[in-house]
Amino acid sequence: MGDSQHPAVYRLAVITCWLTILLLMAGALVTSNFAADSVPDWPLAYHRIIPPLIGGIRYEYAHRVLVPNGTLRPKSRTDLDGPLFC
């Protein structure tokens, strides 16, 4: 990391990369287990916040839970000075 680079920007980039890799792995689990349509309704799952985690539902629901965590980001450049993801 160079002297001119803001440490929060570097930290945000590393966190974003790891969350993206984790999200891709979760998506691969959904696809390889043919669980893409295991939870047909949205935003709830079978009219519950947490559905019964059986069969392909666990992969589909885990992927659904990981998506918002991978898309959190600061609202502007000035937000990088404070705590991340607030």
C-alpha cells in the first residue's frame, strides 16, 4: 500500500473482494444443488423470516442472506473517514 492511498479505501476494497468471492461461492452452491427455485416467494420465505432449512432451501436462503452483506458500501467518499458500513 502506497503512502498516497487512503487506508480506508484499501480496507474497503479488500472487504469488497472477499465478500464478492463468498457471494460467488454461495451462488455456485445454489446452482450445483439445483436449488434456484427452492424459495419461490420474496421477501419472505414460505411466509416466514427464516424458513425450515431443509434440502435446497438452506442454499437458496443462505445466498439470499449474503447478498445484502456483499452490497453494503459507504454513501460517499466522506463516509470513508468514519466506521465502514454504517
